[in-house]
Amino acid sequence: MKNKLVLIFTILSFTIVCAQQQTETKQEPQGQDKPLNFVIIFADDLGYGDLSSYGHPTIHTQNLDQMAAEGQKWTNFYVGASVCTPSRAALLTGRLPIRNGMTSSVNRVLHPDSHNGLPQDEITLAEQLKKAGYTTASIGKWHLGHKEEYLPTNQGFDYYFGIPYSNDMDNIIPFRSSQGYIDFWKSEEKKNINTFNVPLIRNTEIVERPANQNTLTKRYNEEAVQFIRQNKDKPFFLYLAHNLPHVPLFASKDFLATSKRGLYGDVVEEIDHGVGQILAALKKNGLDENTIVVFTSDNGPWLIMNEEGGSAGLLREGKGSTWEGGMREPCIFWGPGRIQPGLVTQIGTTMDLFTTFSKLANVPVPDDRKIDGIDLGQTLFEKKPSKRKEVFYYRGDELYAVRLGAFKAHFITEGAYGPPAREEHDPPLLYNLEVDPSEKYNVAKSHPDIIKQIKALVKSHNSGLVKGEDQLKDRG
Ligand code: MG
């Protein structure tokens, strides 16, 4: 009897040990004890070709290049729209802006006299992470509503420091025509910070007006480092959205006239310097192996600004356009020991950050609404293919183009700001982006099957689409 009991006890103990071992081997690489911190660094109007690691010959972005060497460099990463407001709404809600009214046929972005902002019933990534006890900060450009009820502190962020919209707004010089606006950028006034009467806000109070834009990037970087230091003992989400290199361009005196690329290069290199400061702060506080940092930009370069605008590299067109230069961005993920280093040519979008980071923080993705983001975890941590195969390119509230796998169909084309005029295409223009990333060679004639597939995708997208009420149209 005693021997039998010993045998049963031995078998039971063995089974328990095996079960424990199985659970241990099932752990995801990201599922370690401490919650992960998240840092999103979002540039404004930086193009696909503006970093040295993405091919720029004279802009020297040593910190971003190092981040790319240690992490993942994505070459098919997209934003949710080709201009500021809808692109930021997409990033923070994981939804196409058409669903929450943050894109419009009347106004392309919010303005200082706009009435509305991101609707309160939208769930931001900050609100998601608050559910898991994260401390959250938004530093920099907001552009999702400047009235108090729309400011970051009412959208899931514990702290806000920044300009609530673009740095060229509140311009004290009136323009009678769009040509006047272009002429202005050749003038001396653009060099004066007092020309742009933009407010700098801390939480909900204006603390400086006009904001001293000469030191803006420097101060945003310092605020970011301070936030990391102050929150080193608890999980945090830092959303650092620079106002630059959107025109007007300003840099602090340490960076002025230092880049071969001129003022635009000075500005990008100061942003890059801040990336270095942030990564150093994470290392110094022992957080580097417990933090995911991602760097990207809200939309492509503002090409009508000539030398003051950036470069989309080999991609066609820029900001405001549904050609690749408008919506494909440099994107670097960094997380030593977690992110599998290398080049990623899979497709991803800013909306996917909402889903990916929610999953990593063990917060369920909302199931009462359509979320367009997908989890990129298996690509980031295991270098497996991304589940994303589709990209929808909206301009305002109209779908202009769709990417499916390697192919992109343009149903409508139009100049970003001015000619060429809007033109509808049936059959659509078709480009193989893997072979022809510059969208030069229309291959529609040889691929009627692909066009059929993309048209079916558009049909199913439209059948499930509930358009949000336009939040951008009311002004004045
Ligand atoms: Mg922008």
C-alpha cells in the first residue's frame, strides 16, 4: 500500500513539473513579467527619403540609423491619410479616419477656427493603455481639436505639452489667394517666430504665445527625457509628435547652419539628436530592454515648399497625395532583445500600432466598432510575415486607391495641391509596387485578374463602411 502511494505521488509530481515546463515554453518573448513601455516618435511632413538610412545623401541621422541597425527598418509602412489631422486620428484610434469623421470633403485638416475635434466616444491608444494602469503623455503637435474638451488631457493623456495644431497656423499675414501663400514662403517674414502666433500649451493652459519655435524641438526632446526619468518605475506611454520639419522651419542655435542639406537638414538632425537623447535616457534608467520605441512620420514631404519641403526619395509625389510619396513613410521599431533586427518589406500601418500595443499591454481591442489595425507582433518578435495585405488610400472622404499585396490600383488621381486635375480611371491605373515603387509603369492591361480582385475588395470594404459625421467641416 505504502509503495503504491509513493508511486502515485511520484507520477503526480512528474505530471505537475511537465505541465509547468510546458507553460514556461509557451511564453511569448514579449510576455515577460514587467509591462512594456511604449514610445512613439512622430515627425511632421518628413518624407520617405529624408533619413540617411533611407537613402538621403546629405542629411545625417546617426541616431535613427543606429536605431534601424539595432531594430527593424520597415520599407512598406503607411499612414492613414496624406495630411496631418486624419493621419493622427488614424494612429491614435486604430481606425480609418472615414469611420470617425476625422476626414472631410470640405476641409483637409482642423484649423484654429474649427469647432470640433476627435469625438469623445472614440477610444485612443492612450485610453486603451490607461486601462492597464499606464502613465501617458502627449508632447508636441496634437491637431485633433484645440478646444479644451478635445485636448490630449481629455483623450487619455495624463500630461500635455505642445502646440495644438500646425506650426504655420495663426499666421498674422493674411493671404488673398493660394499663390499669395506660396509667395509668402519666399519672404523674410517666414523666418520670424512672431509671424506665427501659435500657442504653446501645458495640459490645458497657454503658457507661451507665440511659441518660441527656435527652441521648440529642443524643448520637446527635453520634456520627453524628463517624462521617462520621472516614470521609470511604472509603465508608460509617451507620444512625442514633433511640429517639425513642417514649415516654417526653425532649429536651435546648436543646429542652425550645420547640415549640408540646409535648414531642412538642420531641423531633421535636431529631431534625430532627440532620438539619441531618448534612447540614452532609456538605457540610463535601465528601461531599454523593457521599452518599444517606434519612429515614423504623419505624411509625406510638402513638395510645393521646394527646398523647405522634404523628399519622398524614389516614391512618387508627396504630402496631400495618394501616390506612394504621400502615405508611405520611414518606420523604425526598436526594442533590444525583443524586436528581431533586420529589414522588413512586409506591409504595416500606423493603425496597427493601436492593436499591437493593446495586445502587448493585455488590453482587449474594442469589439463594439470596426478597428482597422492588426497585430504586427509576429513580425516584430518572430520575423514572420505580416498579416496585413491591404492599404486603403483615402483623400478626404473618397477612396482614391487600394493596395493588395504587391499591386496598387488608382481609381482616382489628383495633384496634391493644384494640377493635375482630378481624374477618374476605369479600368484603374495599376502598379506593381514591388517591381515599380515609383509608380511609373501602368500594368493594368496585363493584369485584369488583379483588378477584379481589388474591385471585389473595394466592394466588401464599402459594404461594411459606416461613415462618421464630418468633424472638420464647421469653422468660423
Ligand atoms: Mg503633416
